[in-house]
Amino acid sequence: MLPYLDLKKQNEITEYAWAGLCYTQINLPLFTEMKRFIKYAIEHLEVLHPHTREAFLKWLSFVFIKCVLYWEQKTNWLYPLLILENEENKIKFMQFLCYYVKTLSVKEQQKFWTAWLSVFLRERPKMGEITAREYVMLLRIILYMDEILEKGLCIMSRAFSSVQGKCTGEEMKRLLIEMLHKKESMKAHKEMFANVFFILLQTCHEAVLFEKEIIQIKELLVQYEVEEYVLHLLENEIIRIGIVMGDLQKEL
């Protein structure tokens, strides 16, 4: 099948070959043989049929996990996807990656952090603009791994201070719900959660879909006795996006 994976040819047989590949199991010898084709596909995703492209990104997230955890292969072939201007493909890949990340064992979480995620999080701000959608997805990946949660939040709250644009209401709501599922972690690492929450609020212009979640997180941070000046910063952002909480309403 390998001769038919050359996307430069852009013929019908190649399209069928890629469609079939995305539903095929892969091992290290096969990956080694076809890595150059995978790299080209990542750099030219627009060549793939939309349905094949989505299947490929899902398959790619599985291959990526294999490379990091089991095959001990370099993953520099993936970086074009992570810094491409077409954000939709990057976000779709990260969504699929979340599916696999939340199934990892404690040992696998530790290895995933050491072998890739910790390095990527430190280097990502140097690679270019970070959008709100990417920031949200990276946070979701971290929240799925209790073993590395503290270390991940530490980097996300310090190194990712400048986040551009905004994410969809559905994406933000999902993340905030997942944060609310981590109440014990929030209590233990309240300052880091507060810093990340502040960054998220700065990307919002309104909060119609997730007003309730914002209020709940703010109330938890008050309950966990986050420092007053941090709470004041959060309150300013919450008011800016049009939410008036009970205690704030009395002041106004």
C-alpha cells in the first residue's frame, strides 16, 4: 500500500489508500516506513477529503500517543500541525487526543508528561500566538491527568499569560464544567486555578452559555480563601462580561 500514500500524486487511488489507512492498525515498522508520508499529509491537510481528514486526525492522535509512550519515537513530525494557521485542524486533533489521554494509567501520565507535554508547554509560547481555543484544549488535556495536574497548571498559569481571541461558548462551558469536577484539586491548588480562571475570563466578551459555571467557580475560590487582591481581579473581569453576582449586586 505504501506506493499509494504519496499525496503529491493527488489521484483517486491515493484518496482511497488514505481513507483505508485511517482505519488500519499500525505498528512501529509500518510507522517507520510511512513517516515521511504522514509528515507530508500533516503539512497538506487540505489535500485530504474532509471525511478522510477527520479520520486521519483521530488516527494521528492514536499514533502520536504510541510514539510518545511505547515506541519512544521523536514527534517533531507533528509540530507543523500544532503551529499551523488553520486552527480547526489543530483543535480537532487535540479533541481526539483528549479521548486517549483520559484513559492513561498513572505511570503513563507521568511518562507522557516527562517525554512530551512538559517540554511542549514550555516551548509553545515561543512558537507564536496562542489562541483561547488552544489554551482551553491544553487545559482540558491537563485536567484529565491527575498525576501531573499541579505541574501542568503551574506552567499554564505562568507561561501562557498572553492568550488571543476567544473560543466558542460550548468549548468554554465544557472546560468550566471539567474544572468544577476537580474541586479537591482546586482546593489544593487554589492560586493556580485562580490564575488560569483569570486568563480564561480575559478571553470572554459575554457569558450567556456559561454564566452559572463562572459564578460557581468564583464562589469556590472565595470558599477556599484565595487572596483578596486575586478575587478582586476576578470580580472586575466577571463584571466586565456582564455577570452580577449576589454580593456584587449589593455593592452596585
